[in-house]
Amino acid sequence: MPSKTKPRQDTPALAVANVSRKPQQGRSKASLERMLAAAGELMLERGSEEFTLQEVSERGQVSIGSIYLRFESKDNLVRGVIAEALDALAAEEGALMDRLRRDCPTLAQFVPAYVDGYAEILRRHAPLLRLTMERATFDPLVSAPGKENALRAETLSTEAMLAHAGEFGGSDHKVKAQSAYHIIFATLARQLSLGSSGEAAHDYDWSLLKRELARMCLAYLRAD
């Protein structure tokens, strides 16, 4: 039986289609969705991958045989959950940028709206992002696409900031936009425990953190 652990060349590095057999009919697609939903719920409830396929079977109302037929292994099922999560994260980030381009014509409007919107996206996805980062330390099928997603988020964010480059101080606008993004992401990620330590820096008021982070980044982007 061929392995499903190597990504195909004609699809993204990590996608449900890469780690599972393609459903052939509506009932099969619904079964696949239940498998992924059940596994994802168990991962979030336990904060780890410590679940059994029997538990997925019971919660998702699917047979053990159908799970193996679809994914071949628990590892591939976990990768499928992560693939869906990364797709959802990318979709929300893209929607945020579209909204900011539409609603924030000035830098002073853009920065606080961006910090608030991006912070809330990361907060919603933080539990599964932690598990993704943990698996990425030993699973190249997760680490490589994880890095690609991180680079995509950086590119989206810096391009959105650079749309307001006419209001930047100084001359190296790209460096400023990239630096602002890294400051924002690192601060939020630390507070949300998205790192190797698994602990937040301290119990800091979330709303205050977003407000002051936006103020600091706005001042930095405007400064000569």
C-alpha cells in the first residue's frame, strides 16, 4: 500500500488531499469531515495529540476501518486537522487585509485596526497553532508548510502597511514595515504562548496590550 506521507508535486505541501484518500461521493465526504472534526475537538480539549482512533470513531460516528481507509495512520489524521486549520487561518488573514484596504484609508486608521484584527485571529487559532508548532519540531510535512504560511502572513501584512508608505518617516519603508510586523507578531505570540516555552510573558491585559502595541508601531512607522 503506497505511503501518504510524501506530498504530491501538483498540490500544496500540506493539504487534506495530501494525507487522505479523496472521497468519491457525498456520504464519504461527510464521513471525512466528521473524522477531522472529531480529531480536532479531541486535540483542542486535551491540548495534545493524546487521543485514540477509537475515540475519533465514537465521537465522529465513523468506523475504525474507514479512518484507516481514509488516512492510513493517526499521524496523517493529525496532519489533516492541521492542514484545515492552516487553511482557515490563511482565509481569515486574507479577509482581514481585504477589510482593512477597504475601510482604513490612512495609516492612523490602519495600524490599530490591523493590530486588533490580527491579534484576535491569532487568539482564536492559538490552541491549535500551539499543537502545530509542537508537531513541526519533528514532522517536516508540518514544519515546511508552517514556515510557508508564516512567510505568507508576513508578506500580506507588510504589503498592507506599505500601501500607506507615503505616511512613513525615514526612507527604508520596506524594512520599517517588516520590522513593525515582526514586533507585532512576536509580542502577540509571546502573550498567547505561541513559542517554545509554552508560557505567556505575564498576565497582561489583552485590550491594553493591543492598544499600546498599535500606538508604539504607529509612532515607529511615522518616525524619521
